[in-house]
Amino acid sequence: MLNRIGMLTIGQSPREDIMNDLSKILPSSIEIIEVGALDDFKSKKEVMECLTPEPGEVVYISRLRDGSEVRVSKEKLIPLMKSKIKYLDSQKVDVIIILCSGEFPEFEATTAIVYPDKILKGVASSIYYNGEVAVLIPSSEQIDYAYDKWSKYFHKLKIISISPYSSDIRDFTIVGEKIRSKDIRFVIMDCMGYSFMHKHILRNSAPLAKVITTRGIVGKIILEMF
């Protein structure tokens, strides 16, 4: 039996970067239907004109079809996400996965929706660790937001901003070396944009650190369901 999964990115589909990783762990019996909240936009300029965050709005970072990074307002993004979830719901998929670890409201759909943010928080709430925890986020604009989000679960936090889209191997190596130098043993990569390769680079630079990726968690949840 072929199981159908709807995947909604807050950027543009297809997300080849994410699918390249997930295809390594998902069974061939799964059909992926990808849509993006920004699929209807013709250019990055158009996206920026419509969705650039205003002061006080939450900033989310995603990827356009051409691979470039884009900043969008969470508040302006939500109506677009509602429309795409309605579309996926009409396609009779077995489950909908939101390809973003940001916080979102509970969208209406007859299909079950998986929120990576809730999965990560569930994992965090199940772990008691008194040492320092590093949380990686895509943008320095999200540092205060990340402290507020993760301080509920860990008392000692080091928030590190590094873009999964515009940073290179050397950038991630430097972050890994910083994690090692501070003897940080637990790392959460709080963005679907962070790849298995990024995790591998961190582990090479900071071999004592336990690293959780959003992609890995989502992939394992899908495996558990199907």
C-alpha cells in the first residue's frame, strides 16, 4: 500500500535539500506531495514586498526554489499556510507535515498535522540536563524569541545563530569548535533547514556533543507512523 504524505514548507517547493536527507531514511512505500506557502510568488522581490517582517513581528527564515534564503513575517505567513493546508487536505493525504520548527497555531484540517516544534519541545521536556545547552537558529533576529522558547526546558542556554542556507562548511566547523571549547554536551538544531551534513560537521568538531536535528526527529516520527 502506498502511503501519501503532504509536506508544507514555509518557503517554496520543492525542498530538494530536505528530501535528499529524508529519502535516506524513509521507505519507498511513501509518496510525498510537496507544497510551499510561497509557491504562488514569482520572485524574491515579490515575496519581500508582501511578507517582509514589520517591527514587532516574528521573523522566520526559509528557502526559495532557487536555493536563496528569505526572511518572512510569521503573522503574514499564516494565511498562506492555511490555504496550502486546505489544498493538501483535499488531496486525501494520510498526514500533513509542516516543514518548519517554528511555532504555529493549530490549523483546521480533517487530516492529522505534525508540528516539528511540538515534537522538539516534547523531546526537550523529557530530558533533564543541568549543563549548558546550545540551540542553533537561522538568524540573529530570532535570539530573544529562542531564549523565550527554550528557557522553559533548560536553565543554561547558548543561542547560536547560523544560517543553514548561506553558511558554508567552515562556518559550521567554527560553531562546532565553539561548542567544544565551551564543553557544551547537548545541541538542538532548531530549524528544518539544518541538514544531516551540518550535524556531521558539528559532531566532528565537538565529538562529545549530543546533537538533535529537526529533520532527523521528523523522519523518525514518519517511520514510526508508517
